[in-house]
Amino acid sequence: MAKEVVNPDEPVVVGEELDHVRLITLNRPRHLNVISSKVVSLLAEYLEKWEQDEQAALILIKGSGRAFSAGGDLKMFYEGRTSKDSCLEVVYRMYWLCYHIHTYKKTQVALVQGISMGGGASLMVPMKFSVVTEKTVFATPEASIGFHVDCGFSYMLSHLPGHLGEYLALTGARLNGKELVAAGLATHFVPFERLPELEKRLISLNSGDENAVKATIEEFSLHVQLDEDSVLNKKPIIDECFSKDSVADIIKSFEVEASKEGNRWIGPVLKGLKRSSPIGLKITLRSIHEGRKQTLPECLKKEFRLTMNILRTTISEDVYEGIRALTIDKDNAPKWNPPVLDQVDDKKVDQVFQPFKEDLELKIPEQEQCRWDGKYEDSPYAN
């Protein structure tokens, strides 16, 4: 397991039992509540325990500080780059947990006050109710650093209307709270200053009844009206450009649109696309395309293969170069290998999508009565 720095006096996840309500607080505010191995283990422990607890009816999850969760702990991955499969355990546990979050048997509410990115947003989008604010910021920027959209997002993004999913996955574009509700990635918009009051009301409601929970949230929520310059108002252009079969064709189509009057917003997005890892972009687009025809378990199994092959540098070291440039040296000057799209060998991309031997695949429980089976400790990897 890759090393992670945690203050032993501060639990990274706080779980509280309040009569019929269970409250999870992501508690690494100075680190934007990034997801580490300890965070994943505690989340899984609480969620399994509470799903089987007849006294638990409503699960609330929130972040401390200015972030809900900024996603995976990139420094943990980077520091583990020289040790074989140092992050395999946390990856396996997280993707296995993602399935259980999507299929959870109790009513869940995410109170998303701030940053919610990458894997962190996998604790928001699948919830029965996800409440966002004017301070919420969402993005899936993984492709830009040589990675791919994971934690179930090849499923969630590919099922958005039109080709918005391809756009968000490839560009890492940010959405605000109102846009998240309009796009179907969150259920309610509540002003930031009223979020603590809503939390208190939900705790005092003391019930997991979906209609009662929804009615309570709607007492605080506002009707969403998109700003005029919202990217969601550009969907005809997005659908036209991001429906193309290849990253190269998407960029060409986007360049054509950028030259037209009134499309100055495309310039910065296009610049970001061209600065991203060519391999990361190609893997991500293919994963989203496949996700359109895959079930959630199939997407999670595919994402597990992709992540492990990428971390193992099966075809490229781009992910570590991307993390170095973004968070280690912070020079924002990654040197990709290969440096341009037309030098990416599609046969090499095929390699990272190849199935593992059956016993080495991510185990998603197929039988309802055994839904909490398939844990990492029961896999061959644990030996």
C-alpha cells in the first residue's frame, strides 16, 4: 500500500449515529478531503454496517472546510510509482465501494458545499439526493493528466443527454451548482448559507422516507435558472463536435466552431484540450464510448483494468508526469510521451482495455443476498 500522511489525532472520516440518522463527514479539510486508502476503508465500513442496521434509515454525507472532496490523493499515487501495485488495494476497494454506493438500500443525501471533483464526485452524483450550492464546483479532469474518468464516471457521463459526457470527460470543464442540477448530476440547489439549517432539519426529521426527505429539501431549494453564458446553453455545438468518433476529429470540429462569430468561449477550452495528455484523451474517449453500451458493473470492471494498467505504466508514464507537473513541481509543463495525438498507437491503447484473468478482475457481487461479498481481502491480490 502506498504511504499516506495522516494525523492520528484527526480521523479522516467521522461517522456519527444520531437515532435513525447516520452522518458521515469527510474530515481532511487542509487536503480538500481527498480520498486516501484510510478514507475508502472507513466509508466502506460505515456503509456496510449501516445498511444492515435496522435502526439506520437516513445517511447524510458532507465535507469539512471548503471542499466536499477533491478526488483521489494524487500524491499518494505519485509516491507509490516505484513500488509494484502500491495503490492496487485502494483502487480495488474504491471501485468496489462505488458499486455499493450506486445500489445502496438506505436513503442517502449528499450535502455538497464546495469542490467536488473526480472520484470525490462519485460520493455525490449516485446519491438519491445530492444538494449543491453556489460554491459547488464539479469537474472530471483526469484525462488532462494522463488518466481516465473513473469511479463509475465512464457510466455516469456516458448516460448524460447528447454528448455532454464526452465534453466533460475530455475537457475537464467545470460545472457550478446550478449547472449540475440542470445537467442531472445533482438533484437540488440550496443557498450555501442555508445548508447547515437543512442538515439540522434532516437530522430532526429522523426518517429515511424518500418523500419526506425530498419535501424537506425542497423547503430549502431554489428553482434553477442557468446563467446566459453557461456552457449548457452551448449544447448544440457540444453535441455536434463531441459526437465524432476520434479525439482528432473532435478537435478539428471544435476548431471550425471556434472560428465562428460568438464562439469565443471555445478558445480556452480548445487550448486546454490540446495541452492534455494525448494518451489520456484517447483512453478516456474510448471508455466513454464503451460506457454507453455497458452496465455499471461492466464499467467499474473496465475502469479497474484501465487504472491498474495506467499505474503500471503498461504503455506510458504520462499519469506520473501529469501528477508531477500539476501537484509535485507545479510547473504545469508536462512532457507527454508520445507528445501528439497522431503518434499514439491505437494497438497500444487496446492493451490497457484487455480483460485480466477472471480471478484478477474486480469482483462485483451478482447475488443480492451476497452483495457485500467480493472484498479486496477475499481476492488473490491480498495474498
